[in-house]
Amino acid sequence: MAKRQQQQDFLPSKALQPQQQIFDQYNAPKQFIAPRSELEDIGSALAGLSPTLKKFEERDKAEDAAAMNLAASKMSIDELRAASKRDFIGLQKKGVIPEGASPWAKVALLEAAGKRLVTQTVLPELYKNLDRLSDPNNNESPEQFARSIMDAQGIDSLYAANAAEEALQPIINQFTNRVGEAKAKRTATQNRDDLSDSIYEISQTFQLGKPSEQAAVIGKLQEQLDNAHKNLGISGRNEAWSGISEAAKEMTRNGNYEGAMELLDSVGAMTVGGRAFGKDFAADIDELEDDLDTIRQAEDDIEYKRESQRLIGNTRKAKFVAGNLYQELIKTQDHLTDPTKLQEKIEQGLRDQGVAEEDIPSATTEAMTHLKSVQGSGSRDDEDTVTTISNMIIDGAPYDNIEQALDSALADKKISGSKYISLKIAAEKEGDVSGKISSVSRSDRKGNRTRNRLERKLYSEDSVGERQFTDVEAGRILDEWEEEYSDTVRSVVTDPANADLDDDQLIRKINEAQKATDEKYFNLLSGKLEQEVPEDAPEAAVSTLQSQRAKALGDVAPEALKAETKWDVWDSEFTNVQEDFQAIAKDKTLTKKEQVAKRKELSGKLYRLAQERVNTPITVYTQEAVSAGDGLTGYRFGTEKYKWIKEKELSDSIRARAITGFSLEEIKNSKLSGDTYKKIKGMSAFEITEEGGGQDIPVELLNPKFVVLVEGMDSVEQFEDWRVTDAGKEALTAIYEAMPPQYQVGIGNFVDLQRDLLRKYR
């Protein structure tokens, strides 16, 4: 039997020395190992010997890991990037993670940051680019795209990188499958569209009365369908009908009705999916033939209208030439020359206006007749007649109506020939502008899309079926947008610098000029109550936004304004009275009238106590700092003296200010006048961190429905007299503009809210 060796006396610092030490090599580039105490060495060694102690160690690690996972879940993307780059010191300074974190806690943070960076950066971008990645013509894989985003995060930690990879791979697999399915579906759709387009183009080459060429066209169509079945696995039935029917309609519109009918007869022998095209689509062909007959009749009507328009155009050109010639003759005093002696000039003028040669004789006769009428006009202008016609031109009346009024006035000798010509030129010019505006507006696809998008926004319902805007509000906002859009179009079209631009160039300028206006509308309608409202914001949209803000003010006062007595705190008389005052509204046994009466009994006293509280400085105490390790965890640790105040006094002061009123400077800066305070952990006290620095006012304490924002008002009557003065109007405007945007409910509503508060507290 082996003899047991005699052991030396047990010395904790020497006998048990662990072979490995836990350290964070990422937080220490030079692999510096922090010195360990003997107790730590003992604890680590014992943990290796005792399963129970090992469990405690694992529990501590788990708790640290859970804490870091929670911290990572609250980090911004920039903070996550900093964590993945091992910037622990920077995160500690910002208070994102606690100081003195254990090595395994830092590892847990690195892993959590790596995983969360994937879900916060890669995943949203994949969803955003799903349409692009699934484009049949796009060769970039989801994995390439995802890894490019991941690489851009600059992860500089093996732990974070490994964790990110673990989180990334399932997402890549998921999106690869999803993109593949979407791409396959879109490719199939594109193939079908391409087939339909090809059949349409080939069918368009079908010519009437040429049997050999017709047979070649039918052969090409059959070849397209056979290839589609062979290569794509589809019959092409619907695509064949779509392409052929559209081609037949287009041929009819172009005056080739007989050719379209013959095309339908010729394709009947084709086979699609093993069935004869003519038999398979017999009913559809009969219906299409009726449609083609309707199209032909419509084209005949269009041709008649074109002929009428041509004749009307010739008449207008004849009058235009006669008017110009009359103006030239006035300059030389020859305006009464017999029109028959001016035939050559008239004919040349008509040719210059683009009148067809076969129409020159009839147009010349019309021009001579009109010139004779102008020459026989009156020598004086009737003022009322001229004003009426001028207003018609300014108001954009139809040109036909203006021309009829001019011709009638000329025949009745109410206007002179020269005035007739000048008014006609003005009407034609305005008519040209109106026509151009109408043409450009119709062709402005972006403008039309914006209009449709705006309508959807204004008339849409939320998830519970409620409308954000009433019909009246929506109508007013749309009308204002239309007016601004029309002004933009007219401004661009009538700008002399744009005279040589075509419609497409004008539309681009209109879109550029209208961009800021459109953004302004959509921003105001976004539902973001805290947004700043620009000075040139549309009145209807601003009014609607203010109405939404007013609804969002709420019915419950901020928690900080609640007066509440406590058993362990010596409450002030102000708190006791305010608590009684606030309890009145909760007393369901009282009617509204009785509640008002009871508040009246206390309001004077409450206001006086609030004034006393505001005018009495908060008591400041001086405290010796407490050294760490004495078990006084509620106190401020350190070696320097510090100053502090009671939490109750600060609470009283804020509630009192909400009754007496904040100053304009306090509202502007969102800071109470006085010192800056910081809550002392575990104590009902605040430390003074900066004397005279001011204390931040929480944004909810600037809600005009619950807080008086006009100081110095001792009664409602005083407020009413003051607000109508110039000084009062100026002060109210300044206060209103200094308030947080989400509380800017309209200056009138703001005044009403403040009046109600003063009536309540005075």
C-alpha cells in the first residue's frame, strides 16, 4: 500500500494557484492582466473544487450576460457599433454600461452587440431591397448584399463577429429562399408579358390582300407559341389572345378595319395547347368583332371632329391674318383699303399660318369678309363692353366665349377695330397659356401621382376604421394644394426664360419647383405633432394639424402635478390644500356645478400659497460626503462636501410654478430659473450640481391645458384686459412660439386654454 505523503501547512496564497486567469484580451490590446487579490484566487480555486461554488460562479456569469443583453437591446446603432469595436471606456463614460464590468460580461456584450447589429442593420435593409433583389435582371445575391452591409459595420471583435455570423446565416438562408421564389414568379410574369408583346408586334405586320405574307405572319405566330410551350412550359393561350386582340384593335384605330377582321379569320387555324385557336376563342372573337365595329364608328366620329376642327382652325387663322393686316395698315393710314386689293398678302399670310393649299381660297374669302367687318366698326369704345370682355380674358373664360363676345361687340359697333384686335390678341395669348398649362398638367405624371397620394392620405382609414381627416378638412387641404400647384405650373409656363422649352422640359422644372411644396404638405399630414410648422404652410393643413394637437393634449394632468401627502414626509400646507383641490374633480357625488363652487372656495387660498412657495427660496443643506464601504448606499460617496435640497421642496416649487405661471425665458429654454439638481440615488433628495444653472423642465409640464404659461396674472379679468393690448398680443405670441411644437394648437385655442386655467386657479 502506497504511503501518503506529508503535506505542508495549508497557505491559501500559495497552496492553491489556478493555472489560468480570466481576462478580457479585447479590452487590453497589450494583454495586460489586472492584478488579482488572494480572495479572488481562493474563490476561483475553490470553484474548481466545489460544484456548489461552481454554480455560484455560473450564476454570476449568467446574470452579467443577461444584464449586457438588456443593455444591448437599448443601444442605438452607433452604440452597438462602438461596442462591437470594444470601445468599453466610451460606453462607460456615456453610462450605457456600468463601470467595473467583469470580463465575461464584456464578452456577453460583444456577442449581444454582434447579434443585434444584424437585426438592426442587415434585416431592415434586406426588407427594403427585396423588390430590387428579386428583379429578374439583378444578379446580386441576398448573401452578397447582406454581407456588404455587415462589413460596413466595422466589427473589430472575434466574439462579436462570431455572434453576428450565427445570427446572419439564418437570415441569409431565409431571404435567399424568399428572393428565389419572388424572382421565379417575376421571371414567369415577364416571360408571359414578353410573349404577349411579341405576338402583338408580329400581328401588327399582317397586311390585307397579301396571302403569302399573311401565311408567313401566321407561321411566325405559331412558332412563338410552340417555342413558349417547349422552353417555358406554358401554352401561351392567354398571351396569344391578348397580343392578337390588341393588335386588331390598334389596326382598326389606324383605319385598317378590314385587315383586322381578316387577321381574326386567319389566326383561327393556329393551335394553342393542342386546340384550334378559332374554336377555343370563338365567343371571344365574336365579342371582339363587335368591339372593332364600335371602334371603327368611333374613329369615323373622330375623323368628323377632326374635319370640323380643321374648318374652325382655318376660320381662326383667317381672322388672325385679317387682324394682323389691319394693324399694319393702321400704321400707314391705309386701314380702309379694299380687301380685294390685298388678296396676295392675305393668301401668303394664310400659308404662313399653315393653312393647307386646297383651303387657301375659302380661307381667303373668310379673311376678306372679316377685314371688311373690322374696317366698318365704330370709332369709339364702349367702356362697359371693354371691361366685360377684359374680365372674361383675365378670369380664363373659354376662348370661344370671348371670341363670340368680341364679334358681337364689333357687329354692334361698341368697340373700334383697333380695340377689337388688341383684345383678341390678349385673348389668344391667354388662351395659348391656358392651353399650355392644361396640356402640361395632364402630362405631369409626378404631379398626378402626388395628387392621388394626397387624396389617399386624406381619405384613408386607420386599422380600426377611423378617419384622420374629415371630408371638410380633406377638401380644404386638397383645394389649397391644387391652387399652389396651379400657381407653380403657371409660373413656369409663363416664365420668358422657359419660352423655348418643350413639355417634358417644362414638367421637369415644374416638379423641381413643386417639390418643396409637396414635402411641406406630406410633412404636415404625417401625424407628427412635434414637427415645426413653416411660415408658408398651407392654412387648411395647419388648421388640421392644430386640431389634432388639441385632441392629443389629453384629459389627465402630468404625474408631476399631482399633489400627494406621504406618511413619512412632513407635508406643506400648500400640498395639503392642493391635494384637497385636486380631489374635488374625483368626487363623483358632486355635480359639475358643485365641483366649480367647491373649487372656488379653495382657489384663492391655493393661489396665495402657490405664490408664497414660489417666492420662498428652496432650503439648501450642506452634507459631508460619505466614504464607500460604510454601508450607507443611499448617500453620495466621495471626500468633498456637497449641497442638496429635499425632493419634496422641489416638487412643491414646480407644482406652484404651474399655478402662478412660468416666465417666457423659462419656456424658451425649457429650464426653471435657479440651480441644477441631480437625484441622489436611494434618497428623497437632490444634489446641487451647478448653482444658477437652471433645472430642465420636462416637456409635459409645458402643456397649456394643465400649466399656466402666462405669469403675473392675478385674475381672469386682468388677463382679458391685458391680452387685447399691443403688449399683451406681443407677449402671447412670443409665449406661443416658444412652446414645444406639439402644444401649438393655434393662438386662439392657446388663449382659451390659459383663460380656463386662470378661471380655475384664481
